[in-house]
Amino acid sequence: MVQGISNSNKTYDNLVDLTEDYLGPAAERFIQRQIRVHLDKEPDQLTQNDLPKLANWVKVAIAILTEDSQMVNQYTNGIIELSKKKE
């Protein structure tokens, strides 16, 4: 289970798991901030429908941190794929 958020939100858990592949231990804090700031909701309220919009914001934030455009695209494409995943 992801720290601090109910395990009943599979979308959030999957997003944090994906993000850990790219940001390691900073993943959950990064995602929580992106959700709160850009979607104006709490992380436990995240839905699959929110993911495409969130992917756009994440792309901007990650692009500031790295010049590795392939990694940025791979990560944000992973978020888009999560939005299509049947739960």
C-alpha cells in the first residue's frame, strides 16, 4: 500500500508505482503535489479520467528536471496508458 492514501484508490496506487520507476522515493510526494496543485483535489480522489490532464502537467514538471526527452515521453505515455487500463 502507498503511504498515507487509502489502498482503495487503485488509480493513485498505480500512478505512484509507475512514478517510482522514474523518481524513486520522491514519487509519492511529487504525485501528491501535482494532483493537489494542478487538479485541485486530494490524491485519494484521483480518477482515471484525471490522468490525461495530469500527464500534461507532469510532462512540464519533469521536463524542468531533466533534459532526457525520451524518459519524459516514456513516463507521460505510461500515465496515458494507465488512463486506458481496465480496472
